[in-house]
Amino acid sequence: MLMEVRHVSKRYGKKTALADVSLKLEKGKLYALCGNNGAGKSTLMRILASVERVDQGDVLFETHSLSYLDRKEIAYFADESFFSDDVEIEEIFDLYEYFFDDFDRKKCERLVYQNGIDRNSALSSLSKGNRVKLELSFTLSRRAKLYLFDEPFASLDPLAREEVMQMIVSCGSEDATYVIATHLLAEFESYFDQVLFLQDGKLIVDQSVDKILGEKQMGVQDYLKTCLRANG
Amino acid sequence: MQYQNNEPIYLQIIHDFKSKIVSGAYPPGSKVLPVRECAIAYAVNPNTMQKALSILEQEGLVYTKRTAGRFISEDAGRIARLKEEMVSVYVKRLVSEMRSFGISDEVILTSVREELKRNVDGSTSCK
């Protein structure tokens, strides 16, 4: 087991973002984190990335309590770009080399090239799809144990979305754990091992895709709908 | 590849491989793509693909050549057995479904014979 979230709650002022959430992340598995806007997905992602603290409960990374030191083993692709538009791509290479010991520069250069992106350009010149693929190239070129992606498909056309999913699934470290927060479960159901579903800060579903298809005999989207109804 | 909602995905991949081996779309001795590429072709993650390939290997339909990669079996006998297995699965399904509609065995048999007599262009021969 890679990470364990134990009875975690998080509030922002009066708003409860997460309420008593418990879950385990296994090594090597690909997780979908689903839920409506405001359900708590980004909050949970930030807690897993160790960039946000919990109010109640605790989080274990391997056998110890998760701390900022574990960020060297966690690669986090946030829902908003980390870089401002005027940053040059070459600068990002230097930044990543400086901050991350595990950054594979050759691999990143290869990925950027394969995606048809010109290294000698600024971020502002890239299309939305290429920008995402560029930033993904950097994230995936880190040798992490846990990769977190918060809505990587947002605003992308269907082809770009598919290319992004294929990149995530094939370019990161083998045996790493992947968590993707997304609305687009129906489109990418077949890729996921396990589905996590948040509703109003509570974890309503934590289920294996194989079990949903094999035992419940329904598509994952339909299964989530029935669980939603059961939870009133 | 379109997946159904009634079976784990790795089982559906295995079935697809078996169909393609029997139909010749995956010819005997042909090379199987590396796991990551196969996974992309089947729209699954590499774990799922590996699971399916391992089972196909256990069943003797796929084998690994040390440094060269994975290949479809060249064992004609094994492939013939696979064909029989698939025939058996489809026939079982047909018979159980028809019986569940209350159709008698005689009618099942005559219906199958009639269907076999149909020419490729859809016309019926009276022989």
C-alpha cells in the first residue's frame, strides 16, 4: 500500500470540503477521482500532494506520516498551470532540473519532441492542447511513486483528450500509482482500475472497475448514479 | 474496441485476442506489441493489458521469446483446440438462450439447418 487517508476532514471557513474521508491507494493502480464541482476533488488532490494540511485525521505515505519531504516522490499536475504565459520552455527545463533530482531531462526532451512542440517557444504561443501536453511531459518525466492529475482534460478536444490519457498511461514510471480527478469517467472507463466518488465532501464510492462490471453488471457511470440515489 | 458492461475488461480483451487468433487476424507466430503499446491499442492501462497477456500465455496462446518479445502461438493443435472451445461457447449460448425462450430442441436444430442452407446472397436454397 502506498498511501492511506484516515478519517480526514477539511474546512474552508464554514464550508466543509472533506468530511471524514478514508481511503487507501495501492501501488501500481490507476484511480479515477470523480465528483461534481465543489465535491472536494481538488482539496483531496492537494492533500495527497502534500500541499494542503488536514483539519482532522491523518495521511500516511508508505509507513510514515505524509510530510512536505515526500513531495520528492509525488508528481502533481494541478488544475491550473503553474507557469505564467511568458515563461520560455527552456526555462522550465532548467527549473525542473534544479528542483527535482529525479527529473529525466532526456526523456522530457523526447516527449516534447514527440508531441510536436518547439522547445524554443514561449508558453503563450502554444495551443491549449499542446500546453497541457507540454506540462504533462514535465510531470511524467519525474520518477515519482505517485502521480496526481487534477482535471488534465479540461477544455481539450476529444482527440487531444485521448492523447493526454495515452500519455499518462504510458509515459510515467512503471509500478507508480496514478490518480486522475476527472468528470470524464464515461470516456475513459476502460483505463481505470479503481473509482473513487466524492459527493459533498464524503467518499461515497471506492470500488474496483472489474467488480462493477463483473459483479454488478453495469457500466461505471450507471453504478455511480445508483450509489448517488442510494445516498439520497 | 467497444467494451460491454457485463464482464471485467481483461476478460473481454482475452476474448478479443482469442477471436482474432481463430479468425487469423492475429496470425500464428506473429509478434504481439509490447505491453504499453498494446495497452494503448486496447484503451486500457498496462496492468490490465499485462493481466490479459499473462492469462493468454498461461493458456498457451501467446508465448515469450527471451529477448525478442511476445508472439502468437504457432501450435496448430492448440489453435484448433481454441476453435473448438469457441464453437462450444457459442453453441452453449445459443442453445441456452433458445431454450430459455421455450423453444424446443427440434425447432432449434431445424432453424440452424435452415440458416446454414441460406446462400451468401441471402437467398434460400430448397435442397
